[in-house]
Amino acid sequence: MTRQPPDLFAPGLFEGTGFYDVFAWYREHDPVSWQHPAGEPDGFWSVTRYRDTVSVHRDSTRMSSTKGMRLGSTERAVRAVANKMLIVADPPDHTRMKRVLSRPFSHEVLAAAEAHVEKVVGDVVAAAVREPVPDLIGHLARIPTDVICAIMELPRGDWEWIGKKTTEAFESPSEVTRITANSEIFKYFYDLVRENRDTGANGFVGGLTRRAGEGAGPTDEELVFNFAGILAGGNETTRYTLASLTHQLAEHPDQWLRITRGEVDPADATEEALRWSVPGMHVMRTATEALRVGDAEIAPGERVVTWIGSANRDPEVFDDPDVFDVGRTGNRHVSFGAGRHVCLGSRLARLEITAYLRALRGMVGSIELTGPPRYNGSNFTWGLNELPAVLS
């Protein structure tokens, strides 16, 4: 008897980790499957294997991002930012904008910022040890927020508000609150760009607008959209990885000991944290012409959803993929994507996570869970939004 395919969109599936078993079934039995869940106007192709995921991400000729890059997006919202925001842009607009927007996240610039990142992370870990709180997320959230706000040269007094609004924009159960928070973030950056035109006070904005004035980079509207994207990408996703890493180290004392004893390279542990946490669970593309993905024939106009969480657990690529191994080497995870749309802030995220591991090793003797962690339930930006844990 053929087993009924498991429901990848069952209510509450992403409130835990049971979806990994569902991914495993699809990888083995139907790796490129047709899905049409309730609430979606049209069906789409669901991709669960690593090799197919990478092929979709790298195909910028036959796969477009301008129709939206996530499930649940409204056509009106996508149309407003298409080819104006990196994550929903195709060449040549994507190439033009990324050439400028990637400069503040280059190896040279971030190497100069490394000491600042180390200080921010060290201060946060010291505060968490000194002032235990019921939910460690409150401390961890400060790391990406403080780092990205400092890099963007935003006023120190705005950082807490920015962190709060970013969380509301992604996690609030109220659609009205999410929409309002996004609008407030866009308004904040609109005012910032406009003010900088008059004062030139913000070096981060000024450096990008000067290049834009040369005709080589983003317009003011594109800057506003992409600043909001940088803020979200640098804030929410890194926070989820830091929380997941802390959770796994508490659950697996043997892995924690390997770090405290200096037996593993923090850079390797960082890559495993990224593979394991998968803060960006899925990415969507739309076919612009007929093509084949795996054994499926994709027609023009059909959507293709790649599941990063499944690709990162594909046994064809990763030995013992369901084992958290801080010493794993040659880690080819796709948590930052592949091809043209590799995450702009990937270097910064790695820098923060590695700094966190070093701070833990230098200041923390034990990591203890004091209650059950809670996941946010999202199949897009997935992760822990409650982590009762104590660093001591």
C-alpha cells in the first residue's frame, strides 16, 4: 500500500521540529512535488533535495525573483518593490544595486569592524551572565541589532525601537501590527535618506548615495527598501541562529565541551550553527520559461519553492545530517542561498556567530535550559522566539 504523502502545510507543523521527518519523506519519495495548500491562490513545485535547490538558486536566466521570494506574499506588495529591492530583483537591476550595497559588507570593511563586533558580543554575554533573565532571547537579540545599527550609523537612542519594530514586522500574530511596523521602518529610512541629503551626517548613507548620484547605484527609493531589507536580514535571522546554537550546546554537553576545550575551530562550529538553525526556511522563484528540475517539467509562470531546511539535511551531501556536530568540516550548507542571491550580510553573520562562540568559551562555564524552548511556527523565517536558559 502506498503511503499518503505527509502534509507539509499541516497546522502547527513548524511549531516544533517534526517537519524534518516530512522533508525526509519527500526527499526520498517525491523530491520535486506539486503542492497546493489551503490559502494559496495557485499551486507550486516544492523542492526538497540539495542538488535541485542549488540548481534553482543558480539559474538566474530561467528563474525570476520579481514575482516574490516567499509564500504568502501579496501581489500588490511584491509589485511595489520588484526590481527595487535585492531579494525581489533580477539582473540587470539586481547587479546594479548589489554592486553598491555590498560595499559596506565587504571583507575589508568588516575586518575593520571586527573589534567592534567582538565588544558588542562580549558586552551582551557578560550581561547575560551577570543578569540572568527568564528568556535569553532578550539578551541575544541585542547582538545583531546593535551590530547592524552601528554599521549603518543609526543614532544609539533608536536601536531599541528598531529592534522592537523589526520583531513586530516579522513575528506579530496581528497582520495590522506587522503592516504598521513595516510602514514605520520604511518611514524611518525615508526620513534618514532625505535628512542625509541635507546634512551629509550619516557616513553609511552618504557613501551609498554618492555612488548612486554617479548613476551606478540605487535610487533613494531603492535605498529605503534595501535598508529595511538589510535591517531585517541582519537582525532576525542572526538572532535565530544564535538562539539555536545556544539551545544545541545546552542539549549536547559533549559539543559544548569540545568548544570550551578548544578542540574545534569556532569557524567550523559557526557553519554548523548556520546549517542547523536554517533561519530562512524557504525561498521561492518563478519560472520564466520551460525547464526541468529533478524529474519535474516546470512550465513558464509556475512557482518553485526550495526548502533550505531540507537541503541542509540531505544525506547525499551531509554525513549524519541529523546530528549536530560542531566539528563538521567541508560544510556546504545553503543557509545563505546560492548564486546571485547569496545573502548580502553573510560575512557579518559569520563574524557575529564566531565572536559569540569565543565569548561563550571565555566567559561561560555552563549553559542550562530552565524550561522548554518555543518556536515561532513560521515556515519562512523559522526559529526560537523563547529560550529559557541561563549562562553561568
